[in-house]
Amino acid sequence: MICIEEPSPMQTWIRKAKNSQKTIALVPTMGFLHEGHTSLLQKGRTLADRLVLSIFVNPLQFGPGEDLERYPKNREKDLEIAQSCGVDAVFFPDEKAMYPKGFQTTVSVDKLSGPLCGLQRPGHFQGVATVVLKLFHIIQPDFAIFGEKDFQQLKIIQRLVQDLNISTKIVAMPIVREEDGLAKSSRNQYLSMEEREAALSISLSLVKAQAMVDRGEKKIEPLLPMVQATMEETKKIRVEYIQIVDPETLESQQTFLKRPALLAIACHIGKTRLIDNCLL
Ligand code: AMP
């Protein structure tokens, strides 16, 4: 496994692989790897001849007051995990390598970036789309694997690829959860024991909503208050949004549930912001 820190040698490595007719899969991450990430890496390993993992905590997608400075890092452990997943190359650039002095070009996927997380994190998805487009240009992957945990991000990348005629195939992978239901996230490590306990009510509320739908609930109205009440029961959770949206347009569904529907949640527990979702 090779570890590369600058775009130019990364491009050289890619050119060599492409010249010998190798296909490439990319898994973009911000590091502090967990089983959610390894499920993407394992998928990537099955899809292509060469597997590239990128690790970059992208400052462009963090707003003022967010957790850019304290975002968890563990380079050694990440490299160990990458190796065990059969990664061929880790692209590990720093901020200077990705955004050299004078950088000013960005890309945005307008409508899809507006709702849900876009409301409280203006500029976030522009940062995501820009870094992913840069990674696609540097690595030219045949496949790129993303998790449904960040459902809005996945939809934005799918749109970006379609709109800009990028030939990378976007592969979506299901949310990996802890045994007790909490969606795996690098940010879970911020949680105290009590906060971790409270966080369980997020996935619990999704399960309860799914059960209501399975029992025949067809209206939006009883679902959202139930989810809110389940989460707020712990008193430790501050809800940012609970929304039922069309999974393609991300437009809010009104009155009646049209399936498929995405139930998406963002909330704050102490200083930690967590998201989760499920397709009802
Ligand atoms: P991150 O490092 O948090 O930016 O995530 C990198 C990629 O891993 C994104 O495509 C995420 O959607 C995906 N991912 C993060 N957590 C999970 C999870 N629990 N299950 C599946 N995919 C995940």
C-alpha cells in the first residue's frame, strides 16, 4: 500500500494504473475510520482492480463554529485499517495541497443543497461537491462508493456526476450501525456515556416510525411528532430537523406518505451534531 500526499504524484500513480488497463475504485473519507467506512472499502475492493482511499478533512465544508479543529484523527490506525481492507493507495493531502494559495473555483448543486442539512449549514454541500469533484479529477475513478448515512450528500454527488458528464459510477452502501442501533460515525467518539445513551433514541425513533408505516400509517402528521417525542424524551437532544422527503428531489412530503419516502433526522447532543435516516 502506497501513501501519497500531493495531487501530482497521485495523478502519476493513477496514470500508470490506467495505462495498464486497471480499473479504479475510490472511497472518499475524512478519516478516523470505522466499520461504516470499511463496508465502502470492502465494496470498492470487489468492484475494481485498484482501490484508492482518500482521507481529507475538508475545511471548505465546515462552517464557522463547527468542529473542523477538533475533528478526530488517527493516521496510524487509519492506515492499518486501510491495509486490512486491501487498499492499494491512500491519498492523504493536506489543506495546502488541495487548496493552494489563490484557490477560488467552486461547484454547487443548487436545489438539492437547499433543504435538510443545507438549511443550517449554508455552503456545506458546495464544499463537499467541490472537494469530490477535485478528487474525481485527480483520481479519475471508475467507481466511487458513498454511504447512505449521508443521504443528501449521496444525492448531490449523483446529480453532480450526471450534470457534469462525469463517467464515474456512484455506488451507494447502506448505513452500518452499532449493535444497539446507533449509526456509526466518527463523531460518536465526542459523546459522553450519557450522551451516547441519549443518542440511541435517534435510531429508536426511526424504527418506531417504520413500525407505524408497516402497521398501515399513511399520513405524515402522526409520524413526525412521534419521532420528535421519542428523541426529546431524553432531554439531552436538541432536534435540528425531522423531515419526510422524496428521496430523489429531497422535497418535503406533505399530508400523505408517498413511497418511497426518506425520513431524515439531524440533531445536537451536547456539542455533537448527529444525522440519521431511513427509507420508509
Ligand atoms: P466521512 O468520513 O464521515 O466523511 O464519511 C465518508 C464516507 O463514509 C461517506 O460516504 C459516508 O456516507 C460513509 N459513512 C459514514 N458513516 C457510515 C455508516 N455508518 N454507514 C455507511 N457509510 C458510512
